[in-house]
Amino acid sequence: MSADVTVDIDGGVAVLTLNRPAHLNAYTAEMGRLLSRAYRDCDGDDGVRAIVVTGAGAAFCVGADFSGNVSPFDAPADGGGFSASPIDPAAFELRKPVIAALNGHAIGIGLTIALQADIRVVADDAKYGVVQVRRGVIPDCMSHWTLAHLATLGVAAELLLTGRTFTGAEAVALGVANRALPAERVLDHAVETARDIAAHVAPMSAALCKRLLWDSAINGYTPRQVAALETRLHQRVMGTADAREGVSAFLDRRPPRFRSRLSADWTELPAP
């Protein structure tokens, strides 16, 4: 891909890197297009079992790029061509687990992109914030929904309405991130987690689990609706080659060799 987003696939793990380190990976429309394409490509590649998104250099992404002659917050000339959710598909819409390795500051859209991931690992002393209200616009990338579901409505209201910044350690305390580590350990930890998924988790099981998790939040399923879907999805995977292999590998104390292929075997979840 273009230098603005690099893709490295190894051992079932795709590492997508926002790669404008001289600009602290400030977000551009081209970066958004490339990240979207990388998401789609990885989701369709059976060789990719988990995805890590990170930033080159000292930051993850410090927000919109203001270095050009035109502000990214100017009214778009074409009117209808603008979207406040430019990453399409969102990370939670993919079938593969997505881990955001926020190796440094993540501000504005830099953080709201990461809020769409399944898991977030942050640098404990870096700065994070959904600061758009302090720039005269409003938060983006579905953050009014993601924040309220990752944390609480009260936490979302505070962070969205004040636009204040906070550390990685506070992000974990608020429920916005899963783990805070020294900056130099963030990417390694995220890749290690992704490699563990790639080596030990059945691709179809992960895809079904992830889709049910996020669909339950998106659609507001009741516990009994979730129970019904869990039953139907169990029936889909019970007795399959991967189910037999998972048990055999566990009993034999060896790594599993799962064979399911999302490109050939995937079907969408049924209605509850």
C-alpha cells in the first residue's frame, strides 16, 4: 500500500501501521481510504486471523491534519460527499479480531478510529481525547455509540462534552481501554495477543463470537434473544472438523490445526 498506511502480514497477524511519523500520523482522507481498503483486504484473506492497528514513531494519530492550505473542518465543496464515519467498514464490522495498539498520543479521530476496535492497548503516559467539541465540530466515527457501549453513558458524556484529554492509565480506569503499558511495550503486547488468537482460536468461532457480540450491542438484543442465537450458532459449529480438532488438540496438548475458511464457509447470523 501507499506509505501512509503500511501492511505487514506474518504468522496469521496483519499489522496495519498509520505511517506519517513526521506529522505524528495526523489523519488525512487518503489515510482513511487506505485503512478502509486494508480492513477489507484483511477480512477477505483467510491467511489473516487477527489484525493489529498501530502508528509509526512516537504517536498513534494526533487527529486531523491541519498542515495543508485547506482546513479539514471547512464545509465540503461537494456537500453530499462528506461522511463523519470515513473508515468503512468499521473495525467492529470485520469478522477478524482487531486490536488497536495505541503506542502514543491518540487525539480526535485518532482515538475515535481506535474506539471501533475490539481491544485497545494504550501507552500509560500518552495523551488521549475526543477533542472535537474544542475545535468547533463534533465527535466522529460513531463515537457517540462506541464510547457509551465501551464505558458508560456518564463516561461518554464527560469525555465527549468536555473534550478533555486523559492518560492511558485513566483510559483503562474509565473502561475506554483494556490495558495500559509503557509505550515501548504496547505494540509487542498487541502483536503477542494477536499471535495467540491466530495460533489457538478457530477462525469461524472468532467470527461468529465477534459478530454476535457487536450485533447484540448494535441491535439491543435481549438476553433471551442472545441465548437463542447462541444456541443456533452452537448448532452451526458443533460436530464440525474444527470442533473435533479443538478437542483433539486440547487432549493431545498440541497447537490446533483449524481448517475453516471464512471466504468459503461464512454465512451471516440469523435473526434472533
